[in-house]
Amino acid sequence: MDFKDARITILVNQEYTTIELYDYVSGLTIVDIKLTAEQLSQALSRLGYTKCEAKILNAEMINKNMEMDKLSFEIGEIERFKKGANKLITEKALAACPEGWIPDTSFNSQDTFFEKDGIKYARTTIRRWITSPQK
């Protein structure tokens, strides 16, 4: 599979080097490679098949466009500052999320929580990836 718009980032430091292959269409990192200083030296000195740590991430979303929307949902009587509250709020977000969408589960922005007519709500960003029509 070819990427429509691939980007690469190489970050070198004393302990290790990371190489990320980024799909600009989906807005996601697809391949994450980690090399020790020794492995980087071997690869740069043209030693083929140098061992490395590699992860393929989000492969099913390559070349798909990310759509974003907002989701508001009731949280009932969950006390958001109590231990375990984030897990309970995440469960409610997943239950309220439309099929095919994925909710962000970091509930710490300024406008995340609100109350309307005495009912407590939370709000989060939801995302989905769709195949765009061919041009």
C-alpha cells in the first residue's frame, strides 16, 4: 500500500533514536522505530538488516481522512475529582458514542464539564476515519 502523503521524523539523542513514519492524510503515526546508539551507527555505516525495535500503528487508517465532531453526554452523579472517575466517565462516553467514532478520553479541558437544567454533562471530541472519494 502506498501512502498518499507520508512524512518522516527522525529524532536522535544520546540514548536512542526514534524514527516515525506519519500519514498526513489520517493525522496518525503509522510506523514507530527505535534504535540504540549502536544500532543507529550500524545502520548509518550501511550494515544491512540492523536489528531494531519497530511497531506498526493504526495501519487500518492509512490514507483515510480524519473527521472530528463534539459529543456531549450525561455523566449522572459521578464526582469528577474522585478516584476512578475518569474510568466511569470514559465508559459513559463509549456508550454514548455513535458507531464508527472513537471518543477522546482525556477529560481535563476547561469546557469538558457543564450542567444544564440540573443535569451533569461532559463533552469530548470524537473522531472517525473515512476513505475519501478518489479524484
